[in-house]
Amino acid sequence: MIFSFGNILGVLIFLALGMLGLAFFKRFVYPLLSAKYEKAKATATQGKDPARLTRIVYLVSLLFLPALGFLLGGLALNW
């Protein structure tokens, strides 16, 4: 693998996609999960903490997607 402009561009594109996904999750999905979790805590039927899912989303969107962009960007954008 060669470090090139395609790799950098791939990282930036996939990082932007990851940030958009993270913003969507934090704006629309997490508040619903958190409200449901807090409501269920009163009856002790809460199940898994939504913070676990949030950590997974952060990991995927800020680490795995840019790494995938680095690998795929070098392959797809080197003309």
C-alpha cells in the first residue's frame, strides 16, 4: 500500500460520513433510547444501558470508517 492523495481524500470523505452519522445518532436516536431507559428504570426493567450503544457508534464512526476510507481511498482514487 502506498500513502497517497487518494488515501487522504478517502479518510476525509469517510470521516465526514462518520461525523454525519454520529450527529444523526446523537440528535435523533440517543434521546429516544435514553428516555426509554430512564422511564424503565422506575420499574427495574431497563435492560442494557444506551451508553454502551453510544460507545459502539463513536468507535465505528470515528475510528473504523476513517480507517476504511484510508484503505478504500487508496484503491478507488488512484487513477
